[in-house]
Amino acid sequence: MDLESLQYPIGRFSWTGSTPANREEWLRVVESTPAELRKAVSGLDDAHLDTPYRPDGWTVRQVVHHYADDHMNSYIRFKLALTEDSPTVIAYSEPAWGDLEDARTGPVEPSLTLLTGLHQRWVAAWRGLAPEQWQRTFVHPRSGKAISIEQLAAMYAWHGRHHVAQIVALRTRNGWAQA
């Protein structure tokens, strides 16, 4: 299996536009992925959690913590987009955060618990948006591009499925039974 397929088992994110039906599907995915992630790591011991999902990639443990770190950052960006006029948000170094001690060695349960609550809040906030609020934006400093709330919903539906798929694919390749 090539590295691209290992890193992107569901393919890379692609923005294709939005409809109200798309939005509801994205929210269903965002709502369900914390439970899917919990299921994907269920029964894994420390040796499993410390296995990289691909050569030169993060360990399963780091993927779980990254998922929490990144979704917290994006939730803040979402709130800023709703309350400020197209703010430029702060970037962070995903590799550096993933290399911090808590991400490399910490138990995954706190991140799993955090994601459950975070996604409940996030989905409730998305569902409460007026139609025009889906078009509010923030600017990402690395790309300089404006990202809309609707693009963020699509991206984070993909992001959750992406990381769950990485872990499930590793389990399958290694013959680790899933609960």
C-alpha cells in the first residue's frame, strides 16, 4: 500500500460546495465521529496506541490527541467567525503539538471525553445558525484564504472520518480485532 493511501484512506479533502442537505449530513458526521473514534481505539493497549498508523506517521495515541487539539482550535475559529468580521485566526504547528509530551504519552481518554462534549456544543451551535451565518468567514494566516462556516463543516466532517479511517485501517492491516 502506498503512503498516500495510508495517510489519506478516504482521500484528500475537497470542497465541492454546499446545500442544506449537505450541511445536515456534515453535522451528522461531526456529531457521530467522537463515538466512532472511541470505537476505533476500543480495546487497544499501550503498545497498540504507540504504533504509528503509517511509516514516519503519528502513533494512534498522537492521532487521537491531534483530533482533539485540532477540533478545539477549529471550534474557536468557528466562534471567531461568528462574532468578528472575517478575522485572521492564529495558526498552530500541528507537528509540534503532536510531539508534546501529553500527545506522545498521555492517556487517550481525556481527549475522547473532550471530543464528545466539544462536538455536542459545536453541532448545537451549527444547528442554531441562521442561513446567512453559514457564509461567515475567517482567514487562515498560512493560506491567506477566507474559509466559510459551511466549508469548515465539510472539512471537519471529513477530518473526523479521515482519522477514524487511519486507525481502523491500521487495525485491519495488523489483525487487531475491533470491539
